[in-house]
Amino acid sequence: MPPQSGPGAQEPTGRFARLRNRAVHRFDAVPLSTKLVACMLVLLMVGTFGISLTIRQLVGNYLLGKTDEQLLDQAQLVYNNVDLLSQRDDDGTSAGPNDYFMQIRDVEGNIVSTPLVPVLRDNIIAEPVLPASGSKGKIELGKPFTTGSKVRTVSGGGQNDSRALEDAQAPWRVLALEGRERGPDGTSVVRMVVYIGVSLGDQYDITKTLTQYSILVSIIIVLLGAVAATFIIQRTLLPLKRIEKTAAQIAAGDLSQRVPTMPVNTEVGSLAASLNAMLARIEHGFREQQETTEKMKRFVSDASHELRTPLATIHGYSELYSMQRELPGALERADESIEHIEASSSRMTLLVEDLLSLARLDEGRGIDLNQDVRLDAVLRDAADDLHALDPERAIRLGVVSLEHTHTGPSRLGLVEGELPQVGLHGDTSRLRQVVTNIVGNIHRYTPSDSAVEIGLGRVPAALGPDELEHMPSTERSLRRFLDAAEATQATHAGMSCAVFRFMDHGPGVPADRQSQIFERFYTADPSRARQKGGTGLGMSIAQAVVRAHHGLISASNTPGGGLTLTVVLPIAPFVADETEQDDGRGDANGHAGKPGKSGKSARTGKAGRGARAEKSGMGRKLHHMRREHERKAKPAS
């Protein structure tokens, strides 16, 4: 008959699927700790039950085998001493120890006699159940078999003990043997079957007692296992509970929370370490995103504010020119308005150029790191530019080196003298822009007669370019670099770095605001900065250029007062026996030899400096000063 099809056949299947899904859902809703404890209890119960059953079976088989050996070994002895064992005292009890039953039958199965019948306490008599008289049954000769028990009480017995009745009802182990003996005439041989049995009460009592003890021990083991499993599982899952609480706190917005650490060789410890690493990266990325968003908001606001001022100036003077062009003396007033409009336009152009430079640097464009740069030539040109801007300022050059102190950590020292020749691969124009911006800040924010020290040197440190690039522009980062430099002197391994410093003795910047000078549109004195053409982007550009060269720029206090700007740029892996000799790369303008303040090389460098300085307000002012000096120096034609 084909199976039934259609909606009626699909209904049981759908019902079974719903029941299965419901059961699975309920099972999944049970807590993990409960599942584990339940599994442990089931395993313990199955294990103890299996062990108890196995022991009971093994002991029972062993005792039964010993009983069979006893019957086979002592059957002839019991038969030969049947008269002695069957003797009884006056009270009806056996004269000797008799636990055997014996019955003699003829070859046809008829009972001839029952010489041995054990009498238990309380006059209880137990006999094995044998085939009826005249029947052989299915008994095999010489092979022990187990049979039931017939219990009867001797007349005159008192109240029977339940324990005695229970022992009397125990099964029997019986052995049937064929025997021969001479008849009364002494010549004929009579064949017979002798049944010899022994009660299994003692064996069953031993097995029962063993089973009871096994059950008791199993219950104790299961209970102790349940307690131990509960404690161990809860203790093991406690870190997961902590992870759950930590995740809830993180979900509530507290990204600083971390999972409690444990040994990483455990599964939970490895999970905690992985989660902490992931949370650290997530928090770092979230903080960076927040900082980027805040910087973008502040950048847009500051840029709008900076651009609004020159635009308002241009608009105001344009309206003023329109209003006064019909009045007397309009030409002189027009020149003044145009001059203000030109100044505001120049300031706005400079601001836009700086913004464009920052945008290109942020995108990784507008910089070429494959040029040969001579930092000594760049710094020497910067010293000339600063001297041109502030002729009264004392400028000292020197060599930067790592100095060890007996009372504190190492520091950078400056030994007055000629700048050492230090070259590296980078972008010449961008590095000149960094130096120019630093010089411009010194010119704007320090007295024109205060001294300035400019130093350059090579300092090996156990830091990689990536580490330098991602270090914040703080004095703590400079301290970390100095510690790495001190470690390199002991290990003779690390990165050779070019270090140059500008140390002024002006009003300085408070320590808690030194890192802010690298923020965009930050100016220590906005009014003075506008008077001298500052936009607040110079140090931001310097920081972006230094980081593009995988370097570090930081600000710190000058001993005695003032601000020190330190720039660290990686050169190449450090070699223990490297010297400070010229590497043959030539000066910053592509000419070989040591640059100086006279000769063709110096003149060419000064001409190049004038062209590059036009990119900033300070450079443009310096260029105008030089053009005015050259114009006045020409003889009249």
C-alpha cells in the first residue's frame, strides 16, 4: 500500500518539528552552568551504576564458581560420610556441621532416600526443588545447576525469624552424579543418581550486602561530585560572568573597562587577552575618531574665523572707497584703501596656501622623501635668515650630543662650535619650511635682542621610525627618546637619528600648553601674530612634515627661561663604529663641500633661500627687505 500523501501526511511531521523546536528552545534556554552540572551528575550516576553492577556481577560469578568447585571436590567426601553427617542429637539438631543436602534416586528417577537435609535455626528446613519422584527432568549429570528452595517448618518450632525465612528461601546449587554400589547379595551392582546441593544463601547475602554498600558509596560519590562540579564550574565560569559585566559596562559607553586578566595558557585567559587587545584597539580607534571629529569642527570654526577677518577688511575698504571716491582727496584715500585690501588679500592668500599644504600633507601628497638633504646647510641658512630679521639678536651654533648626569637622567647638551655635517633622505623644501616656521615663531614671539642657540647632531636610539612617527609631540616623548638613546649606548643597536634644536630665551610657553602649539590656528598671542603675519598654522605644518619624515618634534622649557623646539629625524640603522664624517651627499643646494658664509656656494644658498622664503609671511618680509637694500645700494643712472 503506498504511503499516504497530502496535508494529512504532513501534519504529524510538522507537529514533530514543532515539538523538536520547542524542546531545543527550552534546552538552549537552560544556563550553561546548569547544563554542565547536570551532565556531570548524569556521568557520575551512569559511571557508579555501571561500576556497581559490574562488581556485583563479577563477585556473584566468582562465588558461584567457588560453590561449583566445592560441590565437585567434596561430593565424594560427603557421600562417604553421609552416616556421620546424618546423625542428630536428642533435640533433633545435626550432630556435626551440615550445610549439604543429599538425595539418592534410582536410574528411573524414583526417590530412594534423602539422607541429608540441613535444618536451619528456628527448626526451618529448606530443600532444593528437584524433579518429582519418578522423573529425571532435564538435569544433566555432572553439571551443577541452580534451582529454587522449598521451605517447611519442623513441628514444635516457635515463631520464625524473618531473617531465617529469607535465608531459607535462597536458591540452591545442586550437582547430580551417577553412582554404583554392590547390592545386598554382594555380587550385583546397583546404579543410582545422587543429588548433592548446597544453599546459596551466604553468596546471595554477600552479594546483597555488597550491592547495598555500592549503592551507598555511589550516592555519596554522586553528592560529592555534584558539590565539587558546582563549585568548579561556577569558579571556572566566574571570569565569563566578569566578561559579561564588562561587556555590559562597555555597551553602556565606558570604553575604558577591561576584562580581568587570567593566565593566558587557559582558554578563558586567552579569550580575555584577545578581548582586551580588541577593546584597546576599539577604544583607540574611537578616541581617534572623536579627536578627528573635534579637530575638524575646531578647524572649520577657526578657518572660518581667520578667513572672515581679511574678507571683512576687503569688503569694508571697498565700501569705504565707493563712498569717498566723489569727495575731495579721493585719490589719496583710494591708495590707502587699496593698500589695506592688498594686505588683507595677501594674508588670506597665505592662509589658504597653508591650509592647502596641510590638506596635502594629511593626504600624503606634496612631499618627496627621495632627495638628499644636508641639515647643516638648512640650519645655517635659517641662522642667516634670523640674523637678517633681527640683526641685534645673538645666534650661537653648536653640536647636539647626549650628556650623562650623575644626579638625574641623560639629556641633550649643546657644545658651541661649527654645525656637524649631517645628511639624510627627505624633502629639502619641506624641511626648510619646518625650519622657516620655527624661525618665524622665534621672530614673532621673542624679544629681538634675546639670544638663540641652534644645534645639530647625531644621536643613536633604540626606536624605530614608526615609533617616532606615532609619538605625541610632548616632552614625555622626548624623554622616551633619550631613554632609548641611553639604552643604545649599552646595546650598540638601534637607529641613527638626526637631532636639531632651536633654543630661545623669550617668554616661553607654560608646560601644560606646550603640546597645544602644534594645534592648528593656535597662537600664543593672537594680536601680535596678526600684526606680524602669523596664521597659527606654522607649527601644525612643521609637525605634519616631520611626521611625514617618520620623525618627532617636541617642545620643552629652555633652562633659564624660554622655549626649546627639538626635531628628531631617523637616518639609518646605527652602526657602532660609525663616524661623523661627511657622507658625500653635498649641501642643501646640491653642491659638494662644506657650505660657508662666503664664496659661490654661500651666495647660491642665499639666493635659493630668498626664493623659498616667499612661501611664508616672514620669508616675504625678508625678501622685500633684501630687494629694498639692493635698490638703495645701486648707483643712480
